[in-house]
Amino acid sequence: MDYLSDLWATNRSTVAFAMVNSLFALSTYVVLAAGFLSFSTVVFAAVGGFVGAQLVVKGVGLPFVFGAAAGGGLLISLLVAAVFLRLNSHWMALASLALVLITRVVTLNAPALTGGVNGLGVPLALPMDWLTGVLVLTVLAFYALHHSWFGVASRVLREDPSVAACMGVDLRQIQLIAFGISGIVGGIGGAAYAMLLQFISPDTFFLGIAFTMIAATVLGGSYHWFGPVVGAVVYTALPIVMQAFLPHLLQEVANGVVLLLIMIFLPRGLIDPRAVRLRRAAPAAAGVMKIRA
Amino acid sequence: MELFASQLLNGLALGSLCGLFGIGFGLVFATLGILNAAQGCYASWAAIIGLAAAEKMGAPFPLIMLAGMGGAAAVAVAVDQLGFQPLRTRGADMLGALITSIAFWMILDSLAGFATGQQSLSFPSTSYPGQMLLTEPVPLPAMQLITIAVLVAVAVGMHLLMTRSSVGSAIRAVGWNPVAAALGGVNSRSIILLTAALSGAISGLAGTLGGVLTSNVSFTLGQGLLLKGFAAVVVGGYSDVRGTAIAGVILGILEVFVGQYISTALRDAFTYSLLLVFLLVKPQGLFGKGSLVRA
Amino acid sequence: MTPILELDRATKAFGGVTAVDALSFVAPRGQVTGLMGPNGAGKTTVINLISGLLHVDSGRIALNGTDVSAQKPHHIGALGLARTYQNVRLISGLTALEQVVAGSFLKRDTSMLASFLHTPAARHRMRAIREKALHLLDRVGMAHSADVLAETLSYGEQRRVEIARALGADPVLLLLDEPTAGMNPAESAEIGRLTHKLRDEGLSILMVEHNMKLVVDFCDSVIVMNFGRLIARGAPTECIRDPHVQEAYFGKQRHDADGLRAVG
């Protein structure tokens, strides 16, 4: 019996981590889908995480915790966008990575707000139904975005910014909205993460999580909102599955190899609407050929 | 005063390592468009291979350096051909290359962990020139001078190679537009191999020197160099070797002095604040020529 | 009446090369104006200057009476300019219909928030835009492929979808950059007829074209440039006979007859 309840405990936390990682991946995706490779979700998550943790410590209710985390994330994302949107895509990647490094230093040196090196304990475990609710709402929002004019504009912008501009798309506006959404979702994800770990420190939001977010997003596919969710689930579950087959020491190597294989054989990720459409088109085209022959 | 001078030397030597590593890192970024997270592993592996050459074969110092460089170049070429080449043939963007490099980072770092038994190793004191060149007025360890000299030599050499030689213009041409370069008679495959090897060798040189200088041969060596080298590339401007070298040295000196005279805790804060200031005020770096925007 | 498009000594240099050199011309309203010139004459640079992807070093460009020399592309688009590209630039992953819907971005008449919330008005408007897009695909003869992934269509078909996409913005001036490149004569003639129909409905068109027969058959007037400068303008048949044009296209030694044979 103990074994069974242990198993449930492990899996429950895996599911919870997959859900939080989905939030992070969606936050990364929305900027990526507007044409920018950016690591700044880590920064938004850090802001949301520390704001959320402080409020939980003060005994504020969950709706306000998430609201404040979203607001904090939004604020910092608009700041980042205002400063960084002048840069081209290559620079954005470098600059946002630098920002992740800077964020860690800043959080380390502001112990009054962040607990500094010792971090902050978060005296509230995130209820599963809250996490589920937040994720469902986020996914619904992404579904709505996908079918909105923002979705249309960002798909064109990502493939060909010049064409988008000549169509009348204000590139800066779309990118600013993308960053804002990324900030809100990243901030909420950060707060959820803090409550899930029940502890955060400057090292919580550092390079490891930055690369996890990007890898999960690309693994799942960055051409549809469903991709990041799938990617986050697979990326979270992968180490657990590996555990069953491989000695601990080889796990990291195996994770790398799996990621590598996916990049080589499924470069557009697991979820690729274009591939689905191409596959659907192929038999139809073959049929037409036959009729003509 | 003596402390000041010797700390200055320390900073110069550490900064030279960052600059040197950054030149290798910036080379693939500027020409092949790859933000290579695995670059730090090249440095770690160079140090491990150099250490093996020293311990197993008793190789003399220059050979240790060559072994480290050669090993890192081989790893870099292998990573490029296994990981990046399939993406290139498919015309994938830099995102794919970044993820691939993260995968290699995970693989190479854990393998490096095995190789050193999860410890930090150091070079035997007989394997490198450990003597002081001077003791008065300032103690001057030979290794520090060698490191600084290597940075100067590599920076000058790479700058001349990139701006004055036909190989350099071929590298830039392939980076800018491989199809046009091929039409112009450049064999882009061999230029890409050369660029990867060169970048690996330079970062490997930084790794081997760093392994000796800091007595730390482990995967953390490469991670440290990656962060500092990255800062040097951003501050210096990624398309210019001189900028990276100078920025690396400045960052090294700044770090040592902040650590010595202000506080160790604030050391990184200074480095990254400088990074932020440069990103905001001069995002194209010390010698950058503005951002590249195409119609 | 102000001309739909006016270039006044527009100049653009890249490094040391002056791609467009003090170029002045006027495209009259409600006409098909051809822009001709041998390869490297600077035609595409002119198109990019007009659409705001590039900006003039000096001189002035006015669209519908408004100075757009320093405007951003999306502002120029909002003023009523739409364009196609020399090498078709459709968006990968979208169906033909979705391309045209995207092209109607300026006519969405819906705020970003309303569109996100899918308000009844926003949904109603989106339905109308889809219907209009379908109609536009029908006009270019591509309605049967509305739900086909555009990148799987033939080159000529993709060009037609691209024209429908440009029409989605209800432009006042349409720039066609070599609309018949890679098409057979029958397909080219169809494009020519389409431009005539659009013109008769009041649209002004500026068309970069290599195909001299098409220029003669379908352009109301033509502007010929070489090395970034204007070398001739006027009625198509006259322009083609112009010795400067003959020289630019066929070299000095050729006689008019050779040139005309090439036209035929």
C-alpha cells in the first residue's frame, strides 16, 4: 500500500510540474511565434515567483497572489519589450540570455525581497484544482488568440516580417502584445512554481529552467499552442521514464540524446499543423493525378 | 601597490581567458549564426584531454596545449557535423541549432562529469611552467604572462585572418549567404568545417589554459567560461574579434578588483550590470556596426 | 486630380552604388502603368521604396497626394498600397483562403481585444472577411483551391493567390512585381486580362514586367528605366521603339527589327 501511495505521490507531482512547465512553455511560445527567440520568460517567472511568494508569506488569498504575479510579469515584460524590441532577432536571443544572468544577480542582492542566497520558503502548497483551473484558462486564452487577428498577424510576421508589414501589420504592436502575454503567463507560472516547490531562490530561475522552457517548446512544436503543452508534458515525463530504464548516471546523457534525435528527425516538433495539412493534401493530390491520367 | 599590480595581472590573465573563449564563441555566432550552448563543453573537454596528455603520456607543455586544442576542435567538428549539418541542409533557423547545442551540452557535460569522476582535478605541477618570471617588484607567474600573450596573439591573428585574408572573407561570405558564396566559388562545406574547428580550437585553448591557471579541470570550468565569454561577446560586439578580446580583459580586471576592493558577493553583479548597460546604451557592442536589418 | 503615385527625384544608394538615381515619374489614377527595364535597372528597389521596405536617401514619394517617403510599410499599407513580390512570398503553413484572409488584415475593422474575446461583432466581421476572401480567390480563378495548403500549388497558381491576398486590403494602388514570371503565355494573358478588369473597376496598378508583349498588350503607359534612371516614358508601343530602350534591352548593334521580333 505504501508503495502505491508513493507512486501516486510521485506521479502527482510529475503532473503538477508538467502543468507548470506548460505555462512556461506557452509563455515562451507566444514570443517565439511572433518571431523572437527570447529567454525572458525566466525573468517574468522570477518576478511572478518572488511577488507570489511574498504575498503568500503575508497570507494573501490565491486569487490576489496570481493576480499580482500576472501584473508583475506584465509590467516587467512591457519594460523588457520597450527596451529590447529595437534589437534584431539574434541580439534579442543574446540580450535576453544576459537578462537571465542579471536577474539572478539582482535577486541574490535583494535579500529583503527575495531572501537572497537562502531563498524564500513558501508556506502554502498549491492546490491541484487551482493549478488545473489556471492552466485551463490559459489554454482557452491561447485557443482564442490562435483564432484572433493577433494570431493571424503573428503567423505572417514570424514567417516573413516584410510581407506582414506591407499587409499593414504594425510589427511593434504585435510583438509588444506577444511580450505582454508572455509576461502575464510567465508571471503566473512563476507563482505556481514557487508554491509547487514551496521554496524559491535566485537559482530557481536560472539557466536550467531557461533551457528547459525553450527545449520543451521546440520539442512540442512552436507552430501551434498545443505544441508547447505537449512538449512540456513530454519533457517533464522523460526523466521519470528514463529512471525506469537507465542508471542514474546515464540519464542526463540519454535526455540529451533524445532531444538531439527529435531535433534531427522532427525539427518542427511533435505538433506541426503544416505537416498534418501536407499529409491531408497528399492523398487528395494523388487522386487528382489518377483522374488526369 | 604590489597587491594592486599583482591583482591587475590576475585580472588580465583571467580576462584573457574570457576573451579567448569569447573569440571562439563569437566566431560561430557571427558567421554560422549558431548560439552554441555547448561551446563551454569544448573548453572543459580540452582541459580534460590536455590533462590526460600530461598524466598518461607525460607530454611537455606545448604538446598539452596542442592536445587540448586538437581535441576540442575534433569535438566541435563532430558536434557540427552530427548536430548542425542536418539542420543546415534543411535550412532550419538558429532556434533549431540552439536546441541541438543544448542537447550536446547535456551530453558532453555529463560525460565530462564521468571523465573527471565528478571532481575538480588539477594539472600536475611538473606539466606546465609554474615558475615566477619575476618576484620583484611584482610577482609574475609565467602562466599568467603566457595566457595574456596567447590572447594577444590569437586576437591579432584572428582579426587579420577575418579582415585581410581570402579565408576570412570566405568565412564571412558563407555566414552571410551560403548559396551566394557557393555560386562565387566558395566550398561552403569545407569553410563551415574550418570555422567549427577554428572556433573549437580557440575555445579549447582557453579551456586548457584555464584548467592550468585555475587548477580546475571539470565541467564547471566550461560553464564559467561560457558565461564570462558570452558577456565578453555582448560587450565587445559579436562580429568583431578586437571588441571581444578587449571586453574580456576589461571584464576580468573589473571582476578581480571588485572582488578585492569592494565585495566578492558583488563581483558578478558588476559584470552583469556592465552587460546590461551595454545592452541598453550600445547594443551593437564596442566595435559593432549597428544591427543588420534586411528588407 | 492628384496622380495616384508620384516620385520626385527619388534617390537610393547602397554603399557606393546608386540603385535609383533622381527618378521622377507619375502613375496616373485608374490606369495600368508598366515599369520596365533590363535586369539590375533598379525596378525592385523602386517597388521597395514605394512600399516603405526601403527609404529614399533624398527626393520624395507621394501616394494619393500624401508624402510617404519616410513612412513605415504598415502606414503606407493603411494609405491604400498593396503589393505582390518578384519571387512569390506566401506564408508557409497557411491555406490559400487563409493567405487572403491575412491579406485583409487592414480591413478587419475589429480591435485586437474584441478579436481575442470573439465578440459577436468580431465573429460576424470575420465571417464577412472570409466570404470576401473566397470571392477574391474566385476572381483570380483559385476558388477551387481555397482550402489547399498554398505552398503545394503550382507557381502560377501561387502568383494568383498572392494577387488575391493583395486585393484583400482593398488597395487604391496595387504594385505587381513581375506578376507573370514563370507563367506560360496563356496564364500571362489571363493575368493581363485580370489587371484590365481591376483597372476598369477603378483600381490603379503599377506593374513591373519583363514580358514586352504583355506590356504592349495590357499597360496604358509605361516607364522605362536603366541604371536607376528614367530613360523613356509614354505609350508602350512608342517606348519600345525608342532607341534608348532598344539599346538598354538589346545592346547597341541590334536593329529595331530584331527588337520587334523579340516583342512578337
